[in-house]
Amino acid sequence: MLLLLRFNALKGYNPDLKTLLAIGGWNEGSTAYSEMVKYSSRRAKSIQSTVDMVTYYGFDGLDLDWEYPGFVYYL
């Protein structure tokens, strides 16, 4: 995770730079996120761990790219 610290160290060169922790995306699907939010205990744990990570590594925010919430993919 040293890379995340190095990435956010770029703010030293540009104080106006804002960085986001990006999670998800087109290829990620929706199943993992649907399971993550299914129960309040999972939601709470996921939210807390995300806030901890954003804070620890010095990000300015979060980009949660949850494509098609509620979509169920059947093979």
C-alpha cells in the first residue's frame, strides 16, 4: 500500500490536487456490492473500513462505481 501513500504525496507538488479512492467499475459487477449492503452489520463494517482507508492514506474522497445496483446476472 506504499503506492497509495506515494500517490497522495503528489499533493506536496500541487496543493490544489484532490485524490479519490476509486472502488468498483464496469468489470466489477454488482454481486459483491449487493452482498456487502445486504445486512446492516456488513454495511457498517464496509463503511467504517472505507472511511479508515480514505483517512489513513490521505484521500480526499471516495468514488464508489457500483454498476447497476440490484442487477442480477444469470449465466
